[in-house]
Amino acid sequence: MKTIKYIYSKIIFCLGLILVTVTSCDREVSDEAVLATFSSVGDVFIDSPVGLGSDFYFPYGGSKPTAWSVDEKESYEGTASMRFDVPNGNDPNGNYAGAIFRIDGAGRDLRKYDALTFWAKASQGVTIGELGFGEDFLDNKYVTSIQNTSLSTSWQKIIIPIPDPSKLIQERGLFRYSAGTQGTNGSGYTFWIDEMKFEKLGTIAQPRPQILNGSEKSEQTFIGGVITLDGLNQVFNLGDGTEQTVATAPAYFNFTSSNPSVATVDEKGKITVSGTGKAEITAKLNGIDAKGKYSLESLGAFTPAPTPTQSAANVISVFSDTYTNIAVDHYNGYWGGSTTQGQNDININGNEIINYKALNYVGVEFHINVPTVNASSMTNFHIDIQVQEDINPGDFIRIGLQDIGGDDTFGGGDDSSGSITIPGTNLTRGSWVSFDFKLSDFTGLTNKSNLGQIVLVSDATIQDVLVDNMYFYEIPTAPSIASPVPSNPSADVISLFSDAYTDVAVDTWRTDWSFGATVLQDVVIVNDNMKEYNNLGFVGVEFKDANTIDATSMTHFRVDTWSATYTEFKIKLVDAGPDGDITTSGDNVEHEITVNNPAQNQWVSHDIPLSSFTGLTKRDKLAQIIFVGIPYGQTKVYVDNVYFRK
């Protein structure tokens, strides 16, 4: 808790838990151009905060804002220490403790020091997730941290080496911490820190910088690809034999591309691919070669997967830039026995793609730390796949879905699963292929209200694939919204059927000679009257007896349609001729318009110039409209707003 003596204003930023963040902001003036006119005092807390100003404590979003205080009853030396009360995991005021200490004023020149040091202890044996410096919620340029530091009930000295002191000319972020209750089963605890200062120990030795955690990584990518290097750290010997690994911000490194015409890398470790060919990305830190190397091969221009067209309201998306994705534990669980590498680690012009390499089997999971998926209302599963290698006879990719049942656990007796195999003959090297499977075809998947896993299996027959647009969706059988409201003036309209106008008389909306299976119903959806044609083959709409229509002054025919399944929709207009008798075929004229591939699952307004009905040489005694749905006799079509207009 706070003492009366030390009450400092707090500003709570809704930034979430920031571990090691590097923002896109650059300093207005380079560090090299800044004169060393800043304080070089190393002390941060010696019985009280030293030179931090009055407004320096900035909690992370979601943390408990009152976690920090000055404790005058506990100290390593002197009369006081900093106290950090980590709350219980269910504390409504914040379920962890975390913040930065930022100087309220000018930064400090820390170039003469080689480490941040302090003494620490805890109320019990605990592990502190993050301790460090360099975060200021501004540039966050030189964030430096150690992770998972063990504390006991006795005071111990903590040393955080500075990766390259020459960079810290005007540093404002003097301390950062984040501590939760993952290791205490949600129970809160307290830890103390005292005698915090930047020091020149002289014993910090053997610096060994690393990128990619010291590994060598090779990947294929495309022009427009953006890759951010991770695993940036530096290992030091503290002089007593202790090895300390420090998570290190990219700005400490100098990155180099072996072929800038193919790929460049900026000071934030972001690689941008701009050409075709190969390049190697390496780095130095304070003149020392960093262990690790990123090798890329750009295959040239990239063709993205087709953009999904399903309405977002009917989709549960696992991975797609088109929709809002559900929370996912991982796109690659790196299961035992799996050789599969990679996950959602390709970004081409802002389009994220999953790239699986050495694929034998891999799991996308959403049941460990996130909710399962209730897909009981969904009807289909979609996935786009591009194979990046030769495809041989017998090659395949199998898609499996796993439901873990109401007990939310595997092996509880209520699990179910099913799979569908895609033969190699249905895949194409270097091209996207879209697959839409009915969930009912996943034999064995008896429940889909607790889906927790998508599994891809190739048995290593196909090892290099790109994956995009994984989602469940529902094919609706009826519109959920009303049709568009027409905007044509009523004086310019002859309406047969529309809530927007006064309709002329119509003999029938389904003639006796209509296709036998066609079923007509008058329905109301969202207070909108419309016609529902089920199993539509062809249907005749007649108004010959009530009154033929003189449309000579009209310019367009309008009809709105909605269907989940049609692939063609045909409209025929028939004029009865001078005698006005449709049965006298000798003087009838007509023409049929075909609309190919009308958009499904949405209202389509067909506003067709009457001049497009080229066989309709006269239209002063229009008597009949014929609608045709394809697939013939197998589709349901909703019709609204049928009228002629100027």
C-alpha cells in the first residue's frame, strides 16, 4: 500500500500487457546528433525515487494501478524500499501487477554504466515474469528485459546488463516490470525492490548477441512479404560464472541484407521483400556478430487466395483477413511426432498466410486457453490450399475436425471427430484451390457445438503448403434482411409487386403451366412482403386478363431476387400483340435475358434496360413474365420489387 509520504499520480494506459514492444515512431533527432547534456545520475530508488519527478508511474492496461508503493518498514539498506503487491488472479481491479517508471522530465545519459542493478526479495518463492528498463510508452526504442526471475524470501542482487550503453544518451524509461500469479495458482503475493541504480560493474563480460535465438532459418516468400525478426537477445557472463540472457530491442542491432535488391531490413528488424531472388539477413550488436541468420528466397509476385464472399454474419472464422477471427491457441501446436514447421508467419502486402513446411500432421487448436467453437448452426467448412511442390500420384491432404464434447476435455467419452481426404489430383502446384465441405460429410462428427481442433494430415506426402481462409459458415435458406427499398419516383413506375408502390392487378404469380414442382408462397421477412418460389424451374406470371401493360414509355425492368443456390436466373418478357390475346401466338413477341452467376445469399437488384430485350420489338401489350431458376427445379428464389420504370 502507499505511505502518506509518497503518493504519486498515476496514468493508466489501455495498452494491454506489453512485454517487449517496439513502436513505429522514430526520434526526431538521431541519438548521434544529440549533445550529451542530460543528467548522468545512476540512482533510481534509494529510500525514495531519485530524480523521477512527480508523475512517473504508468501501469499497463489490465494491471492493478495501486500495486506499487513505498514501504518504510522493509529495506535492504537505509529506511525504505519499493513494495509491489501482486493481486489475486481474479481481482476485479486488475489481475496482475505491471508498469513502467518513466522520468517526468528530461532523460538520462547512461553511457558510463553497464548494468541496472537492485536488490529484491518476495513474501514467498515466486517467479517474476519481466524485469527491465528502456520502455517509455513513447519510442520504446531500447527496451531491455530479463524474464522469469526467481525470488526467495531473502534479499538477492539482480543484475540486468545493458546491451550497448553507447545508445542510452537520453533514456527516460528507467524501470519496467510485469508480475502475475501463473506460478501461484492465482494467489497474490508481495515482492520488494531496493537500492535500484545503474552501475558500472566492470564484471559484465563475454557479450554474445543473437537473432532468431541463435538459430539459422530458411524460408520462401514473395514480393511484398514482410517478416519481423524475433528471438533478439544477448547473453552475458556476470563475472561469477552466471550466464544472463537479456531480451534486447531491435534498435540495439545493426541489421544487414546481403542482397538489398531482394530484401531490406530496417532498424526495427522488419524485413521487406521487394524483388525476386535470395538474400541473407544478419546482424551485429556493438560491433559483435550476432549468432543466427535468416535466409530467404523470394519467388516473385504473389497471387493471394480468392477473397471470401460469405456474409460475415454467417461465418465463424478461424483464419482469414476478410473476417474477424476467433481466439486461437495456436496454428501449430508442435505436437510430439509432428515434423511440421511454421504457422501464421507470412505477411504479403498485409495479407497473412499460414505456411506449413515438413508437413506430416499439424493441429490448429482453440480449446486450451480459449473457448471452443459452437458450430451447431454452421453447414460448411472452407479452406484455401496452395501446394508449393510437385504433386505425385498417391499424395493427399486430409482435413480433420475434432469436437471435445460438453465436458470440454479430450477423452471424456463424449468426443467425436470426422475427416475428409483431398486427393493430390484435386490440388495444383503453385495455385490456390478453394474447398468447401459440408459438415455433414465429416463422417463421425456427431457433434459440432464444442469444436476444438482442426487437423491437417499429409503423412509427409505433401510437405510444403500455404493455407488461408479457414472458416465455418452457414448457407442460409432465406434472407435475413428486407430487399432494397426502390428510389424511383412513383410517377415513373408501373409496379406489379412492391411495398414501395401501388401495384397494378396481376392475374396470377404462378400459372397452371408453370414447372410442376415450383411452389409459390407469400412470405413476410422483416416486415417486407415477398414471393418465395421453392424448387423453381420456370414460373409464369400473367396479367393478360386483368390488364395488359403498356410499357412503351418505360426504359427499364426491375426485379430483386435472393437465393442461396441459384447459378443462373432468367427473365422473359412476353407481349400479347395487337389483339391482346396471349394464346394467339402468331402476333406475340418475347425475349429472355440470362443473368449468369448472380451473387448468392444476398439481394440482387436486376435493373435491366428494356432495350436489352432485343426480341421484344413492341411492349404496348405486355401480358406475361417468366422466371427461370438454375439448377432447374432445385433452387429456392425470393422475389420482390417487380416493376417497369422510366
